[in-house]
Amino acid sequence: MTVRFPAFSRRGFLQGSSLLLAQAALSACQAPPEADRFVKADALIRQAISKGECPGAVWGVGQQGRLIHRSVFGARSLVPTHEAMTWDTVFDMASLTKPMITALAVMQLAEKGLVDVDAPVARYLPQFAAAGKGQITIRLLLTHFSGLQPDLRRTPDWWGKATATDRIMQAVPKIAPGSGFIYSDLNFITLGLLVEKLSGQTLDVYAQNTILSPLGMTQSGFLPPISEQARIAPTQYDEHGTMLRGIVHDPTARRMNGVAGNAGLFSTAEDLARYAQALLDKRTGRPSAFPLSRATLLMMTTPQQPAGQSSLRGFGWDIASPYASPRGERLSHHSFGHTGFTGTSLWIDPDNDCYVFILTNRVHPNGGHSVVHLRHDVATAVGEALGLPEAGP
């Protein structure tokens, strides 16, 4: 299915002069770089690039309603050609799709009374009740306490949304639902299917209509067109030896033809900053275009996991789980965020009215290296630059 909008290519990506208009519209929220304050954080990213941990990076800091620092380093492509990283590079956002799109979509439907987060998933997707999943609620999917396995097996090889759906419906929980934290793509693929059933739209179209367009995120979407390929950061070679560029890196989302609840969003630093600022404005009570009520957003960004569990998760957003390294040592315990396997991350701190994002394609070209410590150390350096005290354990 192809969706077209005036002045847009399919899936909402801007082309030609429209891109310049979008960049001009954002100029008001882009303050001149305050380089001296963030020299330590910049140095950490340069060092990571020099050590081969990622080919390049685009990163920024927002505070009190404006983007106070942004930097661009290194390359977006190493092979087959070397290309410099640019501020307008489009990144495969990977699992940032989960909170930014899928969880938000579910909570929009909840606000309309179409979904009860404490209802069994099987109320809406009856086949999901198979194999002992009848009592798994939407809350357990949103917080990764469903007990389901991390991902779908890829052997024997399979392809297609229908096959993925069938495999998820037949999946057997690894542990009792609600008894422990297992980060699982199956949770959010299922939530994506739920959004599609209740909205009557595919997830990419729903996202465009109710999230990306209302926020003015004109450089973001699923399934980016070939015309945008030149500024998309490539990820890595697929199993057939083809460099993935503009095709989602996540193997399951790729087998589902690029649109899934766990991955598939492509975006830029400007659009990510726009999203983060709108969310932070709504969270802190300022006027905002964020397409959700403040009360529901508070639910998304405060602990919602089962009682007695130590891994703290909101609806889609991470708060304090084993994956919360981008909080660093100084962002507050009320902060929240998420990471993406390709090398993307966003962390938002309402207590200190700030956010930090790092966009890399660290898997390029052959799988890459970990940037877990980089996210942690940059966030800590940002906290120091902002004069934040240590948050403690």
C-alpha cells in the first residue's frame, strides 16, 4: 500500500525544496552550539569513532525548551564508499520504534476507550490465547513482563507478516507471565498488530496520520523511498551480502516487509529533537503538540511493571532496567528513555527539563561494536556540563 501526501514522497519523507522549508521551520529551536560546555562529551564520541566503535555520530542536548548543543562527527558510510556524516542523515531507529510509535499508538487508542491496558490481549486478538497466553495483558506486553521469548527464531527461514503473526500466536511463554522481565520483540510486534486491528490502518499509515504528521516530523517514517537513500545511514550486510540502506536492519521486521511494532522507523536528529521536546513540554506542563494527554503520558513514563519487580518500565519507555545505561550517573531517577540496536538512543529527564540523544549506525559495516558504555559516559558528561548532582544508585 502506498500513501501519498501533497509535497511529500511516500511515508511522509520530504523531498527537494520541502526539506529546506522543514529545516527553516526548526531554526527557531536550534540555539548556537555551546561547545565549551560539552567538550568532554564531544571528546568521548570522537574517541569512540577513533576506536572503531561506530563510524560516526550525530548527537544533541535539549534543555528548557531549546536545543542547546548539537554535534556531527565521523562518517555515515564506510563501504562501499566513504561518506561524511551530516546533521540531516536519516537513521534506522530500530527499537526506538517501540516507545515512539507503537506504545504511543496503543495509549492513544486507550484514551479513546478502544483498549483497556489491563485486559487480556486475547480480548482483542483471540488467537493470542493459544499456548498458555490467555492471561497475558496489554500492560505485560508494554512493560516486557509477558514471559515471551526475546524474538522469533529465523530457522527454518520464513518470510511474511502472516507467518510472523501465526508464530507469535502459537508462541509459548518461557516463564510465567508477570513473574519476570524478559525484553521481547514479540511483545511489541503483537502490540503493532493490535493497533492495526483496532485502527483499521497499517501501523506505518497510523503512525503517519496520528503521530508523525501532528508533530511535524516530516523527515520520519517507515519504508523510506529510494529517493532518500543517499542520506540514509547504511547499517550492515544482510545474509545475502547486500548492504542494508533504507531497509530495516531488524531481521524480524525486515521479514515482515519493513513495518512492525518492534522496529522499522527511520528518522533524523531534527525530528527526534522535535519529538523529545514535544514530549518533554507535555510532561512538564508546557503547551505542546504531543498527541496524548498529560495524564496518559505520565502513565507511559512512570513505573507500570508488576508489583515487586525490580526492573522499572513505563509503557514502552525504560526507567531502570538492565538496558537503562543511557541514564548515566546524573540524570534523575524519574528520567526515562530507550535504545535501538543499530546504535540509537534517547533519554529524557523531566526533573531537570532536558534530554540527550545519540544517533549512530554502530553496526556498519559488519555488525559493529557495543556503544553501551558510550551512551552512559556521554549522559554522565552531559549531566556534569549541566551542573546536575550525582543521582546515586
